Amino acid sequence: MESPSPEINTAEDRKVFSLFQLNRSIKKTLEERTGNADFWVKAEIAKVTHSRSGHVYFDLVEESHGLRKASIKAMLWRNTFEQVKDDLGESFASVIKNGSEIIFQCKVNFSEVHGLSLDISKIDLSFMLGELERRKAATLSQVKEKGLQHKNSSLLLPKVLHKIALIGSPGTSGFRDFAHHVLYNEWLFRFEITVFPTSVQGKEAAAQICSSLEKANESDADVIVLVRGGGSPLDLDCFNDLQLAFKIGGLRTPVLTGIGHETDYSIADFVAHQHFKTPTDVGDFVVDKSVMFSSLLIDMATRIGSRSTTIIHREKTKLSSAKTTLLDIPVRLLHKETSSLDNIKADLYREFQRVFIKQKDTLQNLATSMELIKPENTLARGYSIVRIDGKSIKNSTMLTIGENIEIEMHQGRVTAEVIDCKNK
């Protein structure tokens, strides 16, 4: 029960205030000092809670080097929340989230029951965008100083991008747009897509993307494709990370980015091999590379076919001419050889006649000689043949005195006795 007086006397005669009295005194003092004024405050959202009634509750903190220096509760009443949401537009989800640093307008409120809190009336988006641009400009300066924008772009992009390492958040519209556009292309080209999933917004996104890039780089992909659908500048801030820029610059595989922002490009776009406005545009590029290569092959095949037809026609003409020539050559050779054979035949016949006549004369001479040397012809010339027992005697040594010999002459025979034998 509330005390009837601000003081309670105790045995020690001390002044003791009730908790309500103390809190009401604190509230009165704060109201007198602040005069219900508005303050602009910078703090980090440690936790945000949306109530069913439409109010939003915050745990706000300030930290330095990992140590918490201050914390306080804050809230957006339902009516104020709707106005703030309209003011933030598409950046709302990137601002009202854990880990986001904001500048906001508020009043200091103290309740005897709930204690100290801040009633937020406005959130300054321009501060966050300005801080983002400042960090981006600083990062871009370092990227240019290190020449990172030339490293990945200097890699050779294959003529056909068949094996694709896809980095993104599966299930998001940008991820689906790219995959569907490539896998279900109207030309029916087939691609191999290996997915390396990662978050594409928030505090941990840059580190996760770097890890996925490292894994993709170790694969045998022809190209690495980094995609994200549309979003506010705050949503896309992870693509302005300096470590991400260094990671892309150190890869040995070309990187294509398709981050859904129309008017500006991120640091990741700046250091990539090539950047595109949307994931679908990257898909168009990948498919078009295959179309161009296919057209080149078709053109080459057409030219080869035309040239082959010309060469085949020319060679057919040569073969036809050669066929005619080959058919004519044997006839001419046969005719030539037939003439040669006729000449040889005539020569052989003449030679045969000459040799035949010569041999005939020789034989005739031999016949004449044989006729002359016949015994009867020899005997007719005055010669005779001496025989003993029917055997011709060639010399006198074959004779013995007293032997009877037979002497044949051209006409008649004589038998005589050997009375003397002399040898010369």
C-alpha cells in the first residue's frame, strides 16, 4: 500500500522513500531537464521485437572494441511505426534488423513501472546511406590503389561456359531467375551448374560469399557466377566489402556478377571479370556465348561442306579424266606393244629364215661331205680296206707275218698272206 507521506521513519530515524516515490521523482527530474524535447541519437540495434499490437520494441546498445558502453530500451508506437516504414521504403528491412546502426529522433520517457526508455519518432535513412557511401568510397580507393579491378578481368574467359559455379541464396528470385534461364534455354543447350549456397545480405554475408568463392575456385568450373536479386543499397552493402574484393582479385577463375541494381554498381562488380544488371542478364550472356560458338561451328561446317563439295567435284572431274586416260593408255600401250611384237615376229622370222638357210646349207655341205666319205666312194677313188676276221686294220702293227688278210677294193675282194710287216 502506498505510504501517506514521502518519508517513512524507522528505528534509526532515516529517510526512506518508496520505489514509486523514487521513480516518480526521477521522472519529474527528467521531464524538467529534457523539457519533453526531441534528441537525435546514434545506436546499434541489438534486438528488435514486433508485437501483435503493431508496436516495435528495440534493445539499443553502443559498443567499442567489443565492449558494451551503454544500452537502453526503445520503442516505436504503432502509428509512428507505419510512418517510419513509409519513410524508409524498400530500405525498411535493411534498417529495422539486428546489427543495424541507426540515427533516430526520440524523446526520453520514464515510467514508474517500466523504467527508462526512448520513444522513437523518426529514423534518418540519409545517415545510413551516407555512411555506406563513405565506406564504399574508401574501399574503392584501396581497390584502385592495389589494382584489383584488373586482376580477374585479365583472366581468359572460355568460348563456351559449360561448367558453372553458381554462388547465391537458393530459393531467392534472383537465384531462380538465373538457373531457370540457363537450364531451360530455348536453344536446348545443356549446362552443368554446381551450387555454392551463401547468404547475400547481412553482417555475415561477405564472409560467407568469400568462403563460397574459395570453394568454387577449387572446382573445375569454367566460370563463377555471383547473383542476387534486387534490393536497397543497404541490402547490397555486403558486396562492397574490401575482403570480398581481395578474394575476387585473387581467384584463378573468371567471375561474372549479376546483382540486381540498376543505377549503381558495387565493388564486387568493379573487380569482377564482367558485371551485369540482373541475374537474368548473366544467364543471357552465358547462353549467348554458346549460341555464338554454335553459330561459329555451323558457319565453319557450312564453309567446310561447300569447300568439300567443290573439292569433291574437282576431284571427280580429275578422276573421270584419269579414268579416260587410264582406259586409253592400255589401248595405246597394247597397240604399241602389238606393233613391237609384229616387228619382233617379222625379225624373228627373217632371222629364222636366215639361220635355217644357213643351217640347211651347212647340212647340205655335211651331207655332201658324208657322201664323199662313204666307203664305197672312198674305195672308188682307189683306196681299199684291209680286214682280219672282219675287223679293219688301221696300221701294220696289227698284222702278223703269215696271217691271211682280206682286202676290199672298189670292185672285188682279194685274200692275201702277210709276208712282211714294216712300220714307219
